[in-house]
Amino acid sequence: PVFHVVERGETVRVETRRTDWFQVVDADGREGWVHKGQMAETLLPAGVKLAIEDPAREDFGAHRREAGLLLGDYGGANVVTVYGAYAFNEHLAAELAVAHILGNFSDGQYATIGVTHVPVPEWRIQPFLSIGTGVIRIQPEGPLVGTEERTDQVAYAGIGVRAYMARRFIVRGEVKEYVV
């Protein structure tokens, strides 16, 4: 809802931007959010309209944080993975992943931490390499006789690609080889 209007000639300071919304503070310290369309009508002191640049494809490789959901196959079982990554620079990132494995004869979970290397970050479709370690826990289903729940260390190496689609959306595919 609109709770305050800044009069013509007053100034505002932009604190942050979230997609198409800008958090602004007026001269009296009142904070609020303004849509991009309204900010585009704002005049600078020189009398020129404010130029607002949206993130472009070139900005894709420069992001620091990434989070996502991966769906796939883990040795014949379905796997659902949630991951997060932090990029140290455009080539190197640390990645943390947690997954749930849904199999016919056993279920499991794993958590991994690893490093991802992007050799050519300027490409729209970016190949990457990954290596890491973690822990895996397997719970066999009831009909299996004499099997116990196991927790083991796991290591992996992988290769994949990620592609910029639009704004804050990427598609990612990868293949990893695990050693338990």
C-alpha cells in the first residue's frame, strides 16, 4: 500500500534493489519501496530521467550466490538435492548440497561440500568441473534380512553445464561419480 508520497523536488536515497523494487529513504528518514516504473520517472538533479539498467546475460557469471534444486538418478534411485554455492570469483565457488535418495530397496541422505571450477565464465552455456567430499547414510527397507543402517564417507568428482535463461534463472545439468 502507498503510505507516503515524496513531493516533486525532494530527494531520495536508494538503499537496495530487489528485482523490480527499490528500497528508498527520503530526507526525513522515512523508508519505503518504489516500483521500477515509478523510479524510471524520477529526475536527477540535472533534470534527466534516472536510467535503470536491468541485469543482463553478462552479469550472470558475476553473481556471488547461487541456490537451487536438482532432480536426478543415484544408482537407479531417485534423488532430490538442494544446494547452495558461494563464488569466490568468476572461476571458483564453494558448494554445499543436501540430498534425499528414494530407492526401491533402501532410502538415504547425503550431505556434501565441494569446489566448483568454471573455466569460461563469459560463455552463455558454462561448462564446470566439481570435486568434493561428504557423508552418506543408507537405510535399507524392511524386507532385507540382516542389513543395517550405514553411514559412510563419500567423495565425488563431476562435470556439468549451466546455462543462463533469464534474469535470475539458470538451468543446470551435471554428472557426478561417487566413491563411498
